[in-house]
Amino acid sequence: MMRKGFLSQILRALLWSLFFFIVLLLSETVFVKEVHANPYSWSKYSSGFYYDISGDDNGEYAEIVGCALSGNVVIPTTLDGYRVKRIKSIFIDNKSKITDLTIPSNVETIGQGAFHGCTTLQNVKIEEGLKTIEQEAFQSCTNLVSINIPSSVTFISLYAFGSCENLKNLEFNANITSINAGTFWNCHSLESITIPSTVTKIEQNAFASCTSFKSIELQSNITELGDGVFWRCANLESVILPDSISLPYDSSCVSLFSECTSLVDVTLPAGMTFLPRGFFSGCTSLERVNLPSGITKIKDNAFKGCTSLAGIDIPSGVTQIGDSAFYGCTALTEISVPLATKTIGDNCFYGCSNLSNVILGDGITDIGENAFMHCRSLESITIPESTKVLGKGCFLGCNSFTSIVFLSRIVEIGNNAVPARSGAIITTYCYHNSTADLTYSNNSFRQKIYLDENNENNESNVSTEGGSGSMTNSGNNTESNNYNNQENRILPNTDSKDYRCIAVLVLLISMVCNTITLTRKHS
């Protein structure tokens, strides 16, 4: 009898728990339906607009938070006697139905994400009086064709018009000093833009992926450009950068013209002191560029993948050529490295398959790993006396290679630095008992000729005691560039599954508590 009574108590506890679970589910369903039916239940409603009341020194005003209208929408000047001053971030439940929008002079601010994703919006007319366009205000309005920005606007925030893919007609009269990051990012149809004379700074990715740009004129008052401003402007053909532009630190202007595949004509500021990282990477149509004489550094990946670059004059003051600086420049036939240059970075001329003439300045101390790997047209090279390090794989894959001259008595030669091919004769010219002489067999040189004190060949002393002539390729370079692709921020959505999870948790807790209580009573 006691056992039956105990079981009946457990069953009763389970039934009560199931009852509470069903009540929670029903209340959750009703609550969610109510929120979705009227998301602005806390706001006032008038003439098709939901609004909240705020205040400032001039009294109370209306902030529009929602709209029930479609088609041609005109923002009112007043709602129930309150002046309309701001369109807030949470705008419109049916935003996909708006086609034309007029914003009157009384509106001072368009809030963050106000029209984000309004995919049917085609035309926007803004009257003088608007002051601020906040972050992502019109982002992803993919069918927006035309908009005017009046001179009363003094601030436009990040990605305000990002991914407006069909934006073609832009009247840009804003009285701003900076075009912020990503403002016109991914505006594929925008063919040209007149930058206001008040602008002194253009920030990161401001015009990135504006694939219809063919040319752009930058005013002389512009002093600073951010990273990737013109990244992936695939049809941009010519740009003049005014002398007013300065690069205040070594990481300035990263990838400024990266992947501008039609770029052929660039004028650089006379005062440039370094060529930034990835500056022209992937500019496959660029045949030649004149570097300012004051440049002292060519940074990593500066010309990487410039497959049409046939020649370049490296300024005499350049002390450093970075990693992969000319990687894959397959049209490059000759290069002269100046006396001031100390280091040539890893993979610097990797894959320059038509490079046949290389002159290295007498100041070089370090030639990086794989620096000339797969330069298949290169037949010979002289390593200057100043060189202390020849990186591993430096000339690996140079299938036309026949000779290398070491003027340096002490040089660290990495593994596989010089190629060897079956049946081919690779001749090294070096000093007797020098480092190159002592590492002769490790690098599979097939023939060795000693130099005399005048750096001349001593043909009477020839050795052929080299290695096997077989080399192992250490693998292809897989280094890649990264872009500050800033992801769009999306506000989280409340999902009804959250309530079900809470209900299940309550049920489990209730069952455990009831079971523990009954077990204690039974014991």
C-alpha cells in the first residue's frame, strides 16, 4: 500500500509539472503573437507613423520609430502638434514596400540603420536642414538609384550607403571634413563622385568595390587616406594623388589600390617616403609606375600579382624591399637594386618568370628565403661582397640558371639556395676556403671556380666535386593578404525557441524537486 501511495504521489507531481509546462507554452505563444502584431505598442500613432516623444532646449519633439505607409512616403513636419526632428533606428515594419522618400527640412537626424535593407527604395530627396546621417542608415538599399546629400549635412557615419548596389546618381554637397569608413563601400553602379572641398580625410574602404569608377579627382586639401580606400575598384583606370597627402606612419594606406585590375596610370605624391603594404597588389593592368625619389621602403606585397608590370626604377634611397614585394610579376624582365638597399625580403621576386637580368647593389646584407624562386629566365647572378645571408630556396626552380658569383667571403647559404638539374652544370665562383667554398657540396653546385684577389676567375683551379644535382622543392608560398572587411552588424532577433527552452528547464527543475521531496518523505 505504501508503495502504491508513493507511486501515485510521483504521478500527481508529474501531472502538475506537465500542466505548468502547457500553461507556459500557451502564454509564450500569445506573448510572441502580440509582439509581432504590434511592435510599436508602446509608441503613439498618427497619420501612418509611430513615434516617441523626446525633448531638448527647444521643447518636446517627435522621433519617428515606425511607419505603416508604402509607395511614395513623405516624412511629416509635425505629428499631433509635435515637430518631427529625428528618424530613429527602429524604422518601419513594412520597409520593403517604400519606393520613394522625401525628408523635409525639419528632420535633423537619420538614425542608425533607419532604412537598412529597404530593398524597394529607389529615390530619396533630402531637403536642407538635415545634419547627421548615422551608421548604416541606408545600407543594403539595393535598388536605391538616386539620392541628394545637402550642404547642411555635417556628419555621415560608417557604411551609411554601403552595398547600395544600384546607386548611380549622387548629389554630394555635404559640408563634412571626413568620408568615414565604408561610406560608399560596394556601390557597384556609382561611376563618379565629386568630393566636397571641405573633405580632408577619406577613411578605410570608403569607396571599396565601387566597380564602375573609372577615374577620380582628389582635391588638394585632402591630407590623409585610409587603408583600402579604392580596394577592388575593378574599372578604375587613372588616379592622381595630390602632394598634400601624407602617410603619417608605416602602416598607412595599406592596400590602397589592391585589386584595381584596370589601373594603368597613377601619379603619387612627391613627398611619399615609403610604398605601403599591398599598395598595388593585384593591379594586373599596371605596366609601369614612377616612384617618388624620396621613398626609402617598399613594403610587403606592394606590387604582388602585378602581372603586366614590365619595368620599374627603384629609387636610390630605398633601404628595404619587403616580403613578396614583386611576387608573381611575370612581365618583369630586369631589376636593379640600389646601393642603399640592405635587405630583400622572403619571396620578394618569387615567380617572376621572365626576369632575366638582376643587378644587386653592393650594400645588400640579407637576401630572404625563396627570394628569386621560380625565376625561370634568370641565368646568372652576382652576390655582392656585403651579403651575409642567402636564404634557403633562394634560387630554387630557376631552371635556366648556369652560374652564381660570390664576392662575399662569409655568407650563410641556406638549404636548396641554388638549383641543380640533372645533366646541367651550375658553376659557382668563390674564394678558396670562403663560406661559399665550404658549403659547396650542400648546395649541389656542379662546378666551382676560385676567384683571385681581384675578383677575377682563376680558370686553372676548377673543381667538379659537387653534390648529386637533385633538389627538393620546399613547397609553394601560400601567403595571402587580409581586408578590413568589416561585417555588417545585425541586431539579434528574439526567437520563440528561447521561451520553450525556459519552459523545459522549469519542467525539469520542478520534476527533480518533486522527486527529491517525495523520496525524502518516503524514506
